[in-house]
Amino acid sequence: MSAVIEIPTPDGAMPAHLWLPQSGSGPGILLLQEIFGVSHYIRSRAADLADLGYVVLAPELYWRLEDAEIDESREDFLEQALQTAGRLDWEETVADAVAALGALEERAEATGPTAVMGFCFGGGLAFNVAAVTDVPVLVSYYGSALPNLLHLADQVDAASLHIFGTADSYLTMDTVETVRAAVAGPDVEVHLHDGAGHAFDNPHPAFHHAEASAAAWRQTADFLRRHLPV
């Protein structure tokens, strides 16, 4: 079960969802949404992270937008989501995510270091957050904005896990190799999953690749155990 909290920003209170592990405390993970918002899928992954022992915070990054609810039962849900995400101001959204990270770090339940993690839209946003803060751990699933953010790579000191599918039509393998070269470092892991397309961890039939999803989650849990031990 999650609780809804409010995060102060210069423009008002941003809603966010908080999950606690069974122990009641643990290292914190800021979880950043796909373009579909803090969907059932993102909430499910947040619960999975809490089951691993982490305190998880997922901010509602569409909070400033009207008519931002994405209906995944619509045939044009992807177009709807892309249009909604396109209405965001990137720098403003980075600032919101940084505010959420600060709020998470200040919570009594969040002990030890903190990670930032995101999927698709959130994967690129997480990389940007890692570049402008001292967060020590980053997990990025097929970060869609990464190709436009590589000028920030030298500012990211976090131990980093990047996950991609080899059949991603949005982030082609040439692009992934460019990303891999830019982010390379001693504490950086890049894992590729054969035959998986963009957003392959999302269980929606339009995206899901069950084998890749399961393997990537095992890699994620192992990476977190090593770099963000409970």
C-alpha cells in the first residue's frame, strides 16, 4: 500500500506516492514515471522495490498539467501520452524531480544513501537528476532523452545501470552504442536484451517482452543489492 504525500515546490505542492518496506525503513529510491504517468505499472514496480527493502517515492510529474490522465484502454493512448509529455517543460520537470529527491532524503524512514531510477521518459530524467545532484546510484531503463543529455555524462558520478532492448525502434543500437561510450566508467553497467523493444518492461501487450523483463529485473535487484544494500 502507498500513501500520498505533498512535496513543496515554488509553484505549489506536488503530489507523490510513498511506499515503505515491511521493516518500515530502508535506503530511498526516487522512482520516475514513463510518459503514461504514475500508472498501475509504475506503482507495481514501486511495490516490488519496497518488497526488496527500499523506501520508494514516485512523484506525479504531470501535476501542473490539465487533462493529464492517460487512458491506456484507448487505441490512441500512446499518442495521447506523447502529447501530454510534450507539454512538460524539461527544466521545470528536472527541478520537480530534484525537489522530490530532497523530500525523500529528508524522510526519517529513508536511511543511508539514495538512488534515482526511471523508465523511458523517467530514465532520461533520472540521468539528468544524477547529473545535477550527488545521488550515488542511478538505474535507467531505456532512457528516451539520453541521446540529448550526453553532454551531462561527465557530471554523473553515480554508480549506474543502463538497460536497453536490441529491438528498440526508438533507441537504435547505433544510438545505444553512442550512449554506452559516453557513460562508460568503472561503476557503469550497460545491459542489452535481445529481441526486446522500447518499454519492454511495461506489461501492456503493445510493449511487453516477458523474458527480457524478468532478466532485467534480476539485473536491477542484483545491482541495487551491491550498490544500495538494505
